[in-house]
Amino acid sequence: MRRLLPILALLALAGCNAGGIAVPPYPPVPAALPDPMPKPPVTPIPLVWQAGHWDWNGAGYVWQTGQWVPAEGHGPNWQPGWWNAIGGEWRWEPAHWVDG
């Protein structure tokens, strides 16, 4: 019985850790990198700056540099993209136009 006690204690500890700790599927999103906004290109189409962001490629985060996007044909309000934690998972909400 004396030999069995340490083994039972180790098994009990292993059982507590196996199911009690939830590991998120993705690591937390890193802090944004400096992404200076360059002057917009000269174009007849109105443009809006879409800031850079981290994108998940299945194995890690990859930085997507900011870019100028066409504003023509959309509403006046541009919603930049953002990372959203939903149910313990991080999900990228892409930038989009908001009617208003």
C-alpha cells in the first residue's frame, strides 16, 4: 500500500490537469506594428486608409501592411477591421463599409 500511494497521487494530479485547463486554439494577437499612413496615390477615385493588421495563416500571425482602398460606391462610414474574441477563439472581423 505504501508504494501504491505515490502512484495514486500522481494519477490524481494528472487527471486534474488533463481536463481542467482550456487551451485556446490561437495564441493572443500580437500588438500592432507601426504602420505609418503614406500619402494617398493621386486618383480620380476617393480613397480611405485601411490600417495594417495581423492575419492568421493557420500556423502563426502574419502582418498585413495597411493600404488605400476605394471609397467610391459605398456609404460614408468605414469600419476598420479588428480582432474579436468569441467563445475563447480569436476571429478577424474584416474592414467593411457601414450603411448610415
